Amino acid sequence: MLLDVTGQGVKIGDALNKHIKNHIEVVKKLLPHAIDMKVIFKKISFNFHAKITINPGIKHNIFLSGDADAHDPYDAFSQALKKIEGKIRRYSSHLHKKYTANTNTQLKNHLKKDGVTVNSYIVHYDHEDEMIPNIKNKDITKLQTMSLLDAIMHIDFSSQTILVFVNEKNQRITTLTKQNDGSFSCVEI
């Protein structure tokens, strides 16, 4: 697994690099097929902010992320890593199935599949009192086909709150939203 540690306004010393390398062994054991891990440190007022992003090497471009704030960068990293470990353990059996089912042939076939393409827009109101929106950008987005459990993992791992995808079970466009209480709501079209 490749490791990339950077600091935004924070100097990353040898001791902190060594600390990170010593503590990622748990992630390597839980995610043996992980491709890379990025750690970014920032100083926010009196605290250090650590954000960790891991590419676990499974389809659907699912990335694990966790972040935390603490008075020193070592604690911030440890707390962010604990959040990621909890997510990995929660979905460990499902992740294991994804790893064993993800042979090169299946991955190539998955990439060849035609997905559903939809128009996506960035809508902007020039003035607060205007009722007519101004469309700034129009793009075509390809929706990923995945199971509902994969979509839940995708949202949970990436700390997103909403995901639109094609449900592989019934081929319907599905919107999955994470609620404030941690539950999920699902709307299929």
C-alpha cells in the first residue's frame, strides 16, 4: 500500500511519519488489497486536523475516509484511524466478498457495461430575490450500478450524505440519503 503524508501549513517530521507507518499495520491486515492511503494534516486554530483517505481496491470507486481534530497531530491521526477501523470492521465480511469476487476478468467486464447517463447541472441564483435560476455548468454524468449495501458502504466510507446510483437488483435509479441520526432513506425511480 502506498502512503502519502502531507501537511497544509504543518511540517511533517520523521517522528510523525514513523508513527503513521507503525499504526497502519492494522489497516494493512484488514484491507490487504488496499491501493493507497493519503493523510493530510492542517492546523485549525489551536488544533490539528487529520484527514485520512484510503482506496481499498474494490469496484465502484469506494474510498474510506475519516478525520479528527486534536491538540497534537499524533492524537488527531489516531482518532481518524480509529474511525476508519470501525467502518472497516462493520463491513468486513462484505468487503472480503468484494475482494474475492473482484478478479481481473470481472473488473474488465464491469467497466465495459453501459451505465445510465444523466444530465447534471450547477444551478446558481445571481441574486437572492430572483426566482429564475442561472445554469452555470451542464455535464453528463454516468451513474454507477451497484447493490444497495455497496451504496450504503460508499456513503458511510466517504462521509457523503447522498448518492444517486442504479440499483443492480432491479435496474432502477435510486437515491440514497444518510439522515442526521445515522439511518438511511432510499427513493427509487
